Amino acid sequence: MAGDWRKTRLTSVVGKVAGCLPEWQVHAMALARKPGPGLWQVIDFQLDKYVTSRRFTINVGLRDARLEPLIPEWVRLEPERPDVGACNLGRTRLGGLIDHKGLGRLFNDESRWWDLPSEAWIDSLSRELCSLLMKFAIPDLDRLRSSQTIAEAWMTSVHASRFFSGRSRMVLAAVLKDVGRDQEAREVAAAEVAASTGHPSEVWVKTMAARLGL
């Protein structure tokens, strides 16, 4: 029963938050939009794994379905149930984006959690989350509406670079090749292959380079 109560309450919060994000579709405890062919942007609201906990966090992610043939290891995104776990192009937490803007002291770390509100406080919390998303996440997502802008942001570390933190640069090589920046794709792949020598990722990195013809 605790799990059902938590999901019901969080679904209500997500529905309220959607009111300030008109381009986004509601999928239970997630919001999603498709700004371009094959490209998904997802904001999901994740309950704490402990059923007795009343807290949740917010994840933000990017996925390009056109890269799936190159990276079959990726978890497939379910269009009816999108979640950030399938957003392997780039993902972060809302708290990470806030911290990246130089305000980390407000939240201590990027794993920011909120308490589920009582019925009387759903509107208030939803307004707070709308404000945070509109200030710290949506502007970056608006800039990342195409493979070209994603490639540029990742290469230059300008705009939403936190999205790509921890992602393999072989994925960046795939994005660069997809948008016709072949020379940069080769350079990124060559550097990643060299850096992976002797590491557990070496086989996968070299496999990816072969798939990309780099």
C-alpha cells in the first residue's frame, strides 16, 4: 500500500508540473518530448527505492534512437513508458544542473531529493519544481534540440555539459559522425582508443570504433 500511495501522490505532482511545460507529454511519473527525428528528452521523477521513504529525485536525459544500430548494448526506450535509465546519450539530475550553475551550496550535492507533499502542499511543491526546471533544465534542453547542437555542446563544453559527464566519448564520436563531422569523429575515437589501452573498456571502445568505421 505504501508504494501505491507514493506513486499516486508523485503522479499528481508530475501532472501539476506538466502545466508549466506545454510541449511535454505526461507518462505517469515522467515527462517527455521529441524535439527532432529519433531524439527524446525525458524528465522522470524517481521515488526512493525504499518503500517506507517519502522522498523523490528528478532525472533529466537525452536519447537519440538513430544511434541504436551502432550501440545495440543500449537499453531501449519504451515510447509509452520513457525513463532516463534509457537515455544513454546524456543524463543528469536536476540537482546536478543547479550545482553546475554555481548554486551547489544551496543543495549540498547533485543528488537533490524532495519530500512527497501532503495533498494540501502539492500545488506549492509543483510550483517550486516548475520554477527550478524552467530556470535550470529547460533552457539547456531547448538548446539541445538536434544532433548538431548536441554535438557542438559536447565538443565545446558550452551549454548543459553536465548532461554528458561520465558518458563515453565513443558515443560523442558516433554523434559527430552522424552529423557529418567525420574528421572530429576520427580524432575523438582515436584518442579514446589510445586512452582505453589496458582498461576494462578497451574491447568495447575498439568494437565501437570498428562499428563506426573509425
